[in-house]
Amino acid sequence: MSDDAQAEAGTVEGQGPVEVSEDLARHLENKREDLFEKFELRDEFPPEVLEEAEARTEGVTAEIEDEIDERKDLRDLTTWTTDPIDAQDFDDALSIEERDDEYVLWVHIADVTHYVNPETAMWDEAVERGNTVYLPGYTVHMLPPVLAETVCSLVPNEDRLAHTVEMHLDKENLTYENIEIYKSVIESDERLTYAEAESRLEEPDADLHEENALVYDLAEQMHEQRKEDGSLVLNPARDRAHTIIEECMLKANKAVTHELMWNRGVSAMYRVHPQPSPDEWSEALREIQDLDGVSIPGSTWDDPRKAVNATLEDAPERQLDKIQWAVMKVMPRARYMNDPFGGHHALNFEIYGHFTSPIRRLSDLINHWIVYQNDVPENLVELCDRASDKQKDAEQCEREYKDFLQEVGLDPMAVNNRGIEVVDESEAEKTL
């Protein structure tokens, strides 16, 4: 996500798209097609799925009006979104209040299952795709953009249907005093980019300054608490805007799966991350300790996650990637499973699952349906395996496409941040 901030910086400085020749553009297209075939990724949506999505975008204002009496009306609550500058859909929004003895944090998530349910072709297509695939400069969507970027997107100054997670947090220890999950109608006051959120934190007189300052204070406390509890933090230099979003989404995801497991006792799509063996952790720590200029604090060796956190904070910048890679090499893959037991090792959460990104992840879409209907799909184990496998395919596809971009002389980060513009051969040669 830190790439997003760089993308915004590049845009502010006036950097245009990466220019490529028509010939190279064809090479990139052919490579993508080869990868889509290799990993069985569907780039085009079937006509019936597009038609269904198009039909669900009609008469939305009247439909939301009809829904208001059945939902909690939160349109008067100060609410905003924070996303990358190039985001096309906004699927989560925040609201915050500080009270005498508690914080109240609302995380509003696009109510995708109002439009996409097991009776629809869009649902079946989402199961096929498993997730949105983000390649540098190219996106393969899980849901048709005609729906995801319109009625599902929490755009400012428009009434939108949401699934709200309302968390009352004790000021002393940030534990959940109360969790409520319900259908709502919201109206976002503003859409911020990450760079804009950073500037609002700097400007005391700016709109949403107080709200962003308050939620950052809470997010920073949650972040420090996670580290103290043994949660692995591989990117210690994350900026304030990203810290807000990451910590609030983690807190909401954890709240939902807490509700599903402890209060309802139902199967759902839980995120389970096994731990490396003691030998594997020892191997990673030895590799880190041998790096030039790096020293693992002696007091942290007993908990490898805390050891890595402490080391990353003091290590020379040139060694950060090597430390992260040493850890990633020994980490087993996280998987979706129908029960949470085993927990999430990297986060050090006893129970965890995904809820906050139903536009781009099948797991979140399924969990929205289970929370809403209390109805667990009969083929849940199959769906968990499907989501896990498609996520693995997406990551491998992204890795291979980035490698190919480097082979043909393109910087994947620049392509991701600035996009591509096809120019004729003579113009392309001038820029190389």
C-alpha cells in the first residue's frame, strides 16, 4: 500500500504515464494473455453477467429510499473514505467519536450482497474469479466495474447502502466493550486520497482535520498495542494515512469474526495462518543477524515476531528488504478455512477473517452473506479452498508479470503508479 503514496507523489510532481511503443504494448498484452491462460484467470465477463450488473444499477435512488426504514440511518454521521489516488471503487468508509470513557469507531463497508447474492450470475462469476487481480497498470476485476464502481462505491454526497461495524472501544485497553454489525444507509462527506489525508492531519483548520487526528491517535494506539502483543509488523515506516486504514480494517475484521465465532458459533471464511517451525524461525533470525549493520536485541529472541519488529525499527534502510525476505521465506501461506482454530500467526490473533473488501475478495463477500443471513453455504469448505487457490494464482501471476516488465526494461512500480501510454515508435525512442 505504501506504493500508493508514491503514486500520489509522482502525480503531484507532474510525472506522466510511462510511454511505450506499439510493439512493446503488444508484447505486454500477449504476456498478459499467456498468464491469464496459465493461471485460468478470466479477463472478460460473460454477457449475462454484464447485463445483470447493468440492470442492478437502475432505479438505485428509489431503491435506497425504500430501504431506509429497514436500516439504521447514519447519513448525519460525519463519514469519509481514504483510498489510493487511482482507486475506482470505494468500499470502506470511517466515522469516529470520542466519549468520556470510550472511542466509538464505525467502519462502513459497501453492502455488496444487497446486489450480488447466491441467486445471481454475478455471484457465480465471483466464485469463479475468487478475487480481483492487480497487475502493474492492469486490473482483472472480481465484480463487474459497472456495478462495483457505481452503486456499490461509497462515493461522496450520495446515499449508499452499507454494512456497518460499530465498535465501542475501552479507552484504557482498546478492547471491545460492544460490537454491533448492521445494515445502514450512509452518505460520505468526502473522498480523500492518502496524500490528502496526510495533509488534513497537518492542517488544523482543514475539513476533517479533527476526525483524522482523532482516528490516527486511536490507530497509532492500536498499532502499538498489536506490536506489544506480538503481531508481526514488516513495514514499520508506514505513513499515518495508511496506518489509519490498516488498523481500522484489522479491528473491524477481528470484530466481525469475533461475533461469528464466539457469539454465533458459526462456520465462516476464517483466515488461518500457521506458524513456521522453531527451526525455520531460527534459520530466519540467524540470516537476519548475519546481515551487515543489523543486530537483533537480545531481550527479544524468545518471540521471533517481536525480534523482527525490534530489528526492523533500528536496521539500516538498505537491509530492510533482506530482513523482510528472510521472514517471508519461512512463513507458511495463510489459507481460508471454515473454522478459525490455529489462529493467525503473523498477526497473533486467535481468530481472524476478512470482511472489509467485498468488492475485491470472495472471502469478504461470503462473510457478508453469512453475517446478514446467518446462512452458511453448504459448500463452504470448497469455497474456502477456491479462494485460497485463486489468491495464490493471483500472487504468482503478479510476480511473473512484474518479472517480465523488468525483462523488457520497464519499472513495475512506475507502471503501477503512473500507468502506460502507447506512443508511435519515434516518440518512444526519444524517451528511452
